[in-house]
Amino acid sequence: MALPAKKYESEPTHLRIVKNDKAKRNNPLAIIGILLLIAAIIAAITIFQNSIDNNSQSDTSVENEIDWENAPCSPNFLNNKWKETTHPLKMENTEDKEFTNIITNEVIEYHPNNSQGKYQPHWHRKNPLSTNKHDYYLDKDGNPVRKNSKESHIYTDC
């Protein structure tokens, strides 16, 4: 039994595909769709860049959120961006507390009035760029100062 003969169209398939692609590329609706897609991508990039800029500005204000000229009276006056990170051994031996800002990673210490009355309540700001005891803390203005120096103690007015 013989197979039926194939019917050939007037144009080969590969030429019809090329013609269809050209028709799609020259279609005004397709061009408008592509332009809208490009505009949407540009808008998304702009919104993303603005959100990054806003976050970096807010981080700066968060970093300076404590007015060290008027230091908080106690850790109770810190907002929820500060997490207590006191080492367990330090907790056993002293009443001192350490706090880390969850956004900026700034570390501060609170030393309450001790039972011997040696010192009044005060704060220390750890210097994140410290290399030794000569620049271990920051003063109330953010300048590096020596560990155990008078300037490293930021007293409360309470």
C-alpha cells in the first residue's frame, strides 16, 4: 500500500516564520507594549533607589538618636531598637549592662550606681573602630577616647 503524497504549501516553513516575526516586530501594539515594559522597569529602579536613599538617611538619624548631652537616666529610657547583649559572666559579677542597637550595631554600656558608692550612674559608648585601649570608647560627641578616661564616662542628670 502506498503512502499518500505530502501536500506542500507554496512557501517553505522557515520563510513563513521569518515573515511572521517581521510582522510582530512592526506591530504598533507590540512596540507600545515593549515601551510600557521599559517604563515600568525604570520606575521600579527609581523607587528602589529612593527607598535605599531614605533608609540610609534614617539610619543616620537612628545612629544619633540618643542625645548624649542629656544621657538617658537608665536603660529603661532606651527605645526598642536597643537589645540587651550583656555577657552572662558579666551579669553574674556586676550590675553593668551592655546594649546593642539592632539597626546600627552601636554598642553602649550602662554602669549603675554601685553598692560601694564608688561612682555615679554613667554610660560608655564603645568605639567600633577601636584598635587598643587608647581609643576604646567614644566621648559624648563621638570622638575616640582612652579607656578609663574622664571623657569616656557619660553621666546622667538624674
